[in-house]
Amino acid sequence: MSHGPFRRTPYRELAACALGTLGVLGLLGCSKAGPQGPAAPEVYVADVVQRDVPVYLELVGQTKGSQDVEIRARVEGYLESMNFTEGTYVSKGTLLYQIDPKPFEATLAAAKANLATARARLDKTNNDVARYRPLVAQQAVSRQELDNAVSAQEAATAMVDAAKAAVDQATLDLGYTRITSPLDGLVGTTQVKAGNLVGRGESTLLTTVSAMDPILFRAGISEAEYLRLAKEIVETGRRTGPEAEIELLLADGTVFPYKGRIDSIERAVDPTTGTLAVQFKFPNPDHLLRPGQYGRARFVVQTKKGALLVPQRAVQELQNLYSVAVVSADNKVAFRNVKVGPRVDGLWVIDEGLKPGERVIVEGLQKVREGAAVSPKPVPATSSQPVAAEPAGKAE
């Protein structure tokens, strides 16, 4: 069958129209929108705040009793009883130990008998001297006999004195068999038990009693920190004296409710540790603190006027270099090196590199780069009350 022109024309025209339509649609689609760039990353920012900041010095140390008395056996004997509960509070005069007193009672009885004998001899010599004196005047006895009687009298007097001393010593030894607490305080664990022989050749350590109120806290300030503080005192004329209030931070992070005072400062720096010992005294009426607890004594050494602060999370550290990401007014990021000071309750003092009112990135630092645009959002304000501010390094 032959195909005439009137049968081929419609198909070709339809194909041409379809191709033309697709081309027009493609051009229209290209002309509606070009490729869009990524959205600006969302970050959280905080303002650089300015306020006066107290700078604290923190010293790590350990508590000790205001009196730590070692209880020792002063006489030799067998321990008859232990009369206290270890780790409890005892009053002055409380019986702690009893050493078997029977040998000492016998010694005391013998000493008293010797004293009675010596006194009898002294009485006899006194009578002899009294009788011989008028007889010598009458020449009824010789002078030699009187002299012998006087010598015997002096010897008897010395024997009485020696016998008295023996009685006193025996009385003391018998008293030492009752071992009592010399003060009000906390008694430690016992080093010996009933039945042990104590005091042989040495004064055996039995236990220790510590006075708990007040309690002492002993710490060491490093030589470098001491020099820094001493220079500041010279420059400012400010002195931290015994009247300064000292806070004590306990091992669980809480602050001891009673303020302390400086009790004493060691004369010289310890050459083995390079520290200067400082001792503080704290009231301890509730006996919360016990000897041997660790903590940190904290006190204000200076106040930084108009200090600039940013959240600690905004500061990046790399090889002792510190930097922050600052967001400009047009929301562009600029990384800036800063010089940091002490830390204050989640904030960091910035000594150099920032100005009041600038914004720094706190969260989202990993998503930004230098000069990039960001979408900033504010973070909740940090507490305005400083809990602690210490110099760049803590003294230990």
C-alpha cells in the first residue's frame, strides 16, 4: 500500500510540536530558580559581661586537731581493761585504760613501811641528841658521844627524806595505772588490747585523743604563689591578716558553714617541698570535721575591677593558646586570641582580646569557620554571683 503525503504529515507535525513543547518547558524550568547555597549554621552566643570579680586563693590541705595528744603507758604492767568505745567523744578525766595496780600497791605499801622505820630511827636519834647535850655541859659524857649522836640524827633525817620520796614515787606509779583522757576530744582506735604487757622499756602508745573544737587546717602555699601574693601586697598595700575570713571547701564540694581565721604562718619555706606552711583555725561545734580530712582553704586576695567575663565553654585552648569565636554585628565569625585570667563560677575572666558587649559563640563552634555567616541565638544568662575565683593555678 502506498502512503501518500496526506497520511504522513500529521505524525511529523505532532512529533515536532512535542519536541518544541519540551524545549519550552525546559527553558521555563531553568528560568524559575538557580541553585541555592547552604543555610547559615545556627549557633548559641553570649554577651561579654563586665563586673567586679573577687579573686580567691585556694590552698589544698588537711585538717588536724587543735590538740592531738598521744596517750601512752607511763609504767610497766599488764593492761587490765580498755574502758572506752573507739572513735567516740570523751570528756576530760574519762577513764580510758586500767593497768593492773596490784604490783604498784605492794610497792607503795613497802615504801610506807620503810618511811615508818626511818621516822622511828629519826625519833631515837632526836632523843639521843636531846639527852646528850646537857650531859656534855656537865661533862658526864664525852663530846665524841654527842657528835656521834648528831651524825646519827642527820643520817636518820636523810633516810626519812629518801623514804618520803619513795612513797611519793610509788604513789605516782600507782596513779599512772589509771590512764584518763587529758582533754575533751575524739578518741582514736586503740593500739593495744587488754592482756598486753605495756610500758616495758618505753612508753607504749595506746591511742590518740584530738580536740575537735576548734579544729586546725594546715596547708602549703607554693613558693611561686607566695611571691606573687607578696608582690601584690607590696604594690597595693593590701594585707591579708589574721582577721581575714577563710572559707573551707570540703571534699564533697560543699562549703563548711563556719568561717576560719589564719592561725599561724611558718617561718621558712620547706626546702623539700618548696612550700610555705599556713595554718588556719575553724570553729567546729558540731564536730563535722575530723582530723585527716582533705579540703581547700579559700580567701580573697584581690578584686579585679571591671573584669570582662565569658562562659568557660566559649574559650578554646590549644597548646597554652586561648581563643574565642566572636560574632560581629552582621553575624560574621572572627576567631580571636585572648589572654585569660581566673575562672569564676562557670565564667572565665578575659584580661585581653575582648570588649564589653561583644558576642562570643558558646555552642556550635565545630560548625563555623573564619568569616562565615551564622544564625546566632542567645544562651541562658550565667549566674552573676561568683562562687570561686582563683588565680590561674591553685597552690598545693
